[in-house]
Amino acid sequence: MNRYPHHSRRPGFTLVELLVVIGIIALLVSILLPTLSRARASANNVKCLSNLRQIATGSIMMHEERGVIPTLTDDVIVKQVDPSGKRWPYRELFAGEPDTDGTGKKLLDPFSMLLPFLGDTSARTFQESENFTEAFLCPSDLTQPDLDENVTGGNVSTTGLFLPANTNNAPVPASYGFNADIASTIGENGVSYIGASFLGVINGPVDSDYGETAVGQGANCKLVKVEDATATMLVADAGTLRPANEIQNNGSFQDKPNMLAHMTNYMHFNGGNANYWGTLAGVMQTGWLGWKVPLDRHSDGASNAEWLDTGAAQGGSINIAFVDGHAENVKFKDADNPAGFEKVKITPWELPLN
């Protein structure tokens, strides 16, 4: 008689069974991950469009109250035409900030100008806002820099995205750019500016300083001057970062790829399809303008145009808020077939040119 009780052995997985289970799990993951990725991208896109609607709404409210939208023009120029700040608001200088003109104040950046119209009167700048800082950040924007890095002006930077007006070339946590053809102040000499540089706005009212008929002034921050509010960009995804060896410093601040703004700036000099002049399609066929359009922000596999190589732009889309306040995702196919981009006006003036 066996003195020890019989213990039955618990059956375990065989190697084959284990491999089958692992294979099934791997299959499920491969099926579910793209779905989850698409769901996340869709949610980010919805949030981005909501951000743009808020920015557009705030701009429209500012226009109703002050007669202008935020300006991208340097405060030296703005103070020439609006020293009292009745149109564009100023802020008190921060401690240690240089008082370059003896006024003790500085022009607010375009996004900070909108805070009171978005319901935030507690913060001086949008970076300080507890409620609306994220309204200026696209959740799909992966180019946000380390803001502690030392960024210098002059050459194109690969470390930060910049707002044109009065930022001292400091990178900002923002993902969107205004349409400079609308959001630039006309200075005392009668010419439209962004930063402190001339803009050549396609089909704009001709100014004697331009010496030609294809370009002229912008809309001087006035939405009432825009010819087609439903088709004209007000603010959109903007700003790309490039490796230093891919970027040439063309000497024009407004044309740098990491500057947050869009414009038609002298695009007719690039030739191309004249039917696209004044539109977002015209931007993409112009080497110094198209590379700041982040085609890959909402689309995997899309790519931006290289420096003066417009044929490199492929696929993708950007989110745009229009002057009438609506926002939508607009797709771009390639340099030869710009799909919806030819329907998006940048110039505030009438098209076609001929």
C-alpha cells in the first residue's frame, strides 16, 4: 500500500498553445493599434479645430470692439500709428525688461491680445493664462521646442516657433499663425509691415513705394476689407522646424519656416501657375512661403517643400479658421494637384487677378 497520497499534476500550456495565444494577442494588437491611433488623431484634430474657432471668435470680437484684429507688426511701427493703444493693446514691462522707447509699455503679442475676448482678464500674456494657454497649442504639434534653450535671432532657428510681433526672437508655445495679409499694420509711410519688413500682398491696392501693379497693401487688420470672408484664411496651423543643413537664411524674417504666420508675400516672383496666386496653393508653389505649412501635423507620411524645391511637398492637410469664423481641415495632395488649397484665399483682395 502506497503510504503517500496521490497528487494529480495540474495540466500546463504546451509550447504550441503558448505560441498560438501569443500569435492571437499580436494579431489583436496589430488590428486595434491603428484604430486607436486613428481615434487619437481624430480627437486631436477636433481639439485643434476647436482651438482655431476660439482664436477666430476672439479676433472677430476684438474687431467688433476695437475695429481691428491682432497685429503681427513690430510695436515700433504700431506705436507710430496708435501710440495711445486704443486699437492694439499694450502691457506693462516685466521687471528688468528694457524700456527701448521710454513708454514703459510693450505691444502685446497677437494671442495675448485675445485673452480678454476669450474670457480671461487675469493674465498679461497667453503663456500665463491658466485657462487658455492650451487654446494656442495643437495637440498634434510635435515641434514644440525646449523653451529654456537659448535662441538667437538673425539666422533661421531650428529650436523654436516664433510670433512675428515683438517677441525678441524668443520661442513661444503656440502652433498657429495669423494671415499676415490681413493682420499687419500699415505704418506711417503707407506700406504694410510684418515685423518691420515690407509685405507684397497679391492684388493689394498699389502703393507708389512698390513700383509695380501685382502687389500692394494688406487689409491693415480690418476684417471689413476682406473680399470673401468664407474663403479667406484668418488663422491656421503654421510653423515647421528644419535641420540647419536644410535651411538657407534668405534674410527675410517673414519668410522663415518657423515663423508663425502665412502670407502671399511677392509670390508672383516665383512664377508658377498664375491661377494660384493669392491662394494657399500659390503659397505651396512658392519656395519661401510653402515650407512653413506643416502638412504632416495631421497626416502621417506627408512632407513639406524643401528650400526652393516645391516638388517635395506631398500629401497632408492643415486646419484653417476662416474670416467668417468657421474652421475646417483642408487637404493638399501634391505640388501639381493642390486639391482644396486653391480654394483657400490668403490675399484679402479680389481674385482672380485677370
